[in-house]
Amino acid sequence: MTKTKLSKMNNTAGRFFGIEKRDGSKINAQLVSETSNYVTVNDRNAGTHKKLAKASIVGLNIDGEIIR
């Protein structure tokens, strides 16, 4: 995950945004916490918290802006 993606995700201020993972799946997410290698997000559709490796995130969709 690039610093641009990370900074954009940290600036969402509690709003939901889209995450595209390397395996092609997409999550409507809200950032909960972050470590050096992982992010924990609230999956809006599944109603659960998910811990994702930063390396598995290939794209973000924040306010209609797609960041790859």
C-alpha cells in the first residue's frame, strides 16, 4: 500500500469508503485502526470487523475518487 493510499484512508474521518483487494473482492469499509502491516476496518455489508494486510489492498474508492 502506498503512502498516498494510506494518507487518503486516514483522512476519511469516519466515513465509509471502498476497498479493492488483490483477490478481486471489494469491501465497503470504515477505518477502525492501523498497525505497521495491517488495517482493521468495519465491513458495512457484512456487519463485521476485518483485519486486512496492507499489501493485499490494491485500490480505494473515496468520495468517487479511485486511487490505485
